[in-house]
Amino acid sequence: MAQKQPSFEEALKELEALADRIERGEIGLEDSIKQYEHGMKLVAHCRKILTRAEQRIEQLQPDRGGDEETSGKTEATDEAEG
């Protein structure tokens, strides 16, 4: 049975708790390494979520960059000719 993936917020909270426990020395070296590996998986999961969110935002925004560049070039061309 597949394990449910944590939300971004849940993964971030878990990462913070892991880092805190490792920094405080509350766990031994071997367990620290295992927890670090788990933390790296959480980081990859968070990055994946952020990438998908950025892609969704880009899809929702109108393409304003191309219009501004085009209008700026047209005004500069008009001034040079005039």
C-alpha cells in the first residue's frame, strides 16, 4: 500500500524538526545519517511541489513580458525615425 505524501507544510515542519534534533545532538551518528537521508527526500519532495506551483502560476498569468518588450521597441524605433 502506497504511503500518502505529506503536504508542503507538513514536509517543511518535519524537516525543521529533523534539523533541530540533529543540531541538538539528540540522536546518535548513525540515526543522524538516516534522518539526513530522509530529510533529503523531503527536500526533493518540497522542490517538486514548488516547481509544480510555479508552473501553475505561469500558466495563469497573462504573457505580459512579450507585450512590454514589443511596445518598448516600437516606441524607441518611432523616436529614432521621428
